[in-house]
Amino acid sequence: MQVAWKAIEADADVVSSDGETVGQVSRVVGDATADVFTGLAILVGSFGGERFVAAERVSGIWANRVELDLPASALEDLPKHEDTPVVRWRPGPLGGIFSRIFGRRR
């Protein structure tokens, strides 16, 4: 029985469209609070590192298996997965960036 993206288990098998097990899920990428599934980071081979598979390429989800609409040969062309850095900004004592650039008006 297929499940929602939030139920994908760690190390679930990733299966290509030609039926080959091509890796394991290392991370599920998305925003669980907003229920937005962005894709998967998958481990490919022993030294292949993490590759990113966009949600649009996922054709089926089971708790212990994810199927892709890509053949095994296409995985080499997938981009490496990189975490997006989180930038947090808080205005300083001068009231923000515009105050710093243009000076504080009195």
C-alpha cells in the first residue's frame, strides 16, 4: 500500500523505472509543517555521495521503497544534494539595514 511522503523510512530502497535498486533514502526534503514535499536525498553506491531527486521524479512511495520515473543510467546526472543554508536576520539597534545604509534620521 502506498503511503504519504512523511512515512518514508530511513534507508528505504530507491528503485529506478527499469526495476533496479539504485540507492537508499538518506533524507526526505520538504516542510512537514506546510506539508510540502520537495524531494529526496539518496545515497548512490559506496562513494557516490548524496544525490537530489526532485519530488516530480518520484512515481511511487511505500514505507520501505520509493520508485522513480528515471532509469538507473540517469542517476549519474542528478545534482549532488546540498543543504540550503538558513540565514536569519534581526534588525540591529539602529532599526535595520536601511538605517545602517542611509544613517539614522532624527
